[in-house]
Amino acid sequence: MTLQPFTLEVQGVHAAGLRAPQRGGMRVLALHGWLDNAASFVPLAAQLPALDLVALDLPGHGHSTHLPPGTQYNTPGAICHVLDVADALGWDRFTLLGHSMGAGIASLTAAAAPERVERLVAIEALGGLRGPEDETAQRLRDHVRAARALPGRNLRVFADLAAPIRARMMANQLSEPCARLLVERGVKPVEGGYSWCSDPRLMLPTALRLSEAQIDNLLAAIECPTQVIYATPAQSYYPEPLRSQRIGLLRDGRLSVFPGTHHLHMEHPQVVAEVITGFLAG
């Protein structure tokens, strides 16, 4: 199955993504990770031909527009955007599939709007990254300082795609074909070559993060059946036993763990698709 480009106008934001050509299957809205884009789900979509799969470029990523100046990239805004996209698709109820940051957004959307989300598949994240309370002031200072300095920074220009592909391979332990998928949708042509098309504001330090107790409360509020998929070994920023402990907070949760890297849904799509297919059928 080949995903096809689509665009939507959502609350004044140009939302882009990739969609399965067929309609009538189970409705699945897929949310990618930080600085990735809808191409993150291209390998997996080929293994899930029966789904009405919509892979979204989140605002500031891929081919979607950047948020207007003065508008913050934050979790409540992302949740509202996801629901607005579902409205524009005409979807009252649907399944959410997320990877990394997208899994965090998907899980918190399920907590915030349980009447809309039928099922949840969370790959390599659940509930988002925590922020120790004693780091709150320093985190906010870092964000404000970096945000005010951002307008003076110049975008890096690459002569060709080889350098950004190598950068993604090194940063995320990606194979060349998977890195190429993300890069080709994640750059734009400029004078002298290419630059990243993601909004530079996405690189700012996060201003505020939820505490672990707040995340616990949100995870306990998820009402739909939830399938969590983790790679092992765990990422340093989302370690064991924390990531497995969170699953115990779910009302109806299950866990699958496979050897692999953070983008296991791209590198091992058949294995991940088998878990998703069994979960959605059940």
C-alpha cells in the first residue's frame, strides 16, 4: 500500500500528511515523533493495508505550516490540533497510533477526550517526558533565553541530502533507507541546497513539563484499550523501570517489547504490524 499526500485547512493551519488510498477500514490517525514527519509511518503502512490510515505532519513538521509567531508549541495545543484534524476528516471516533512524542500526544489525547478515542497504540512513549519539580525555574529560564535569541540564528544549508541523511542515521540509529524517508519529507530547497523545513522553535528547551504525579493521573484517566510497544534496550531519557511502571496505571493496557532501536516501527515494521493487527482485531 502506497500512502498518498493530503492537505487540510484546520483552524487557520495548513495541515499536511499521508493517507492510505482506500476508505472504509478502521480509522487510524498516526502521530510521529519529535522532528520526524508523516513518512515515519510509510514502512508500517505497507504492513497494514486494511486500515484507513492517516499519518499527520504535526504543526511545524514535514509539509505542515509552522504555528504563527507568538503561538507556543505545547501539549494542550497539540491535543486540540489532533481533535481538529479528526473533525476535518469527519471522524467522530477513531484509533490513535503514536511514536515517541506522537505517542505522548496520543496518550494524553485519549485521557483528555475519551469519548473520541476508541483504541490507542503507543510506540516508545506513554504519557510524555516528566520534569522534576526542582528543575522548573531553570527550565523556564532556559526556554525564555533561547526563545528570545532565536530570531538572530541562521538556518544551516546542506549542499545535498547526504549530510542530513547521515545526521539522522547517527542521531537515531537509523538505517539509510529509513533516514532517507524522513529527510526527504523533512527538508526544503533553498539557495545553495537544502535546509530543514521544521520550525526552528521546535528545538527550544521545553518551557514546562508535567510532574510524574500529573502524568500518573492522566494515564489513569485513559479509558480505551491500549497497546504499548517498546524497544529494548530502553532509551536513557525514558528508562526502566519507569516506562514499564506506567503501563500498570492503564485501565486496559498490554505491553509488547522487542529488541531494536527507537524507530523500531520503521526498522521492523512487520513485527510491529503483527502486534497492532492482533490488538485491533481483539
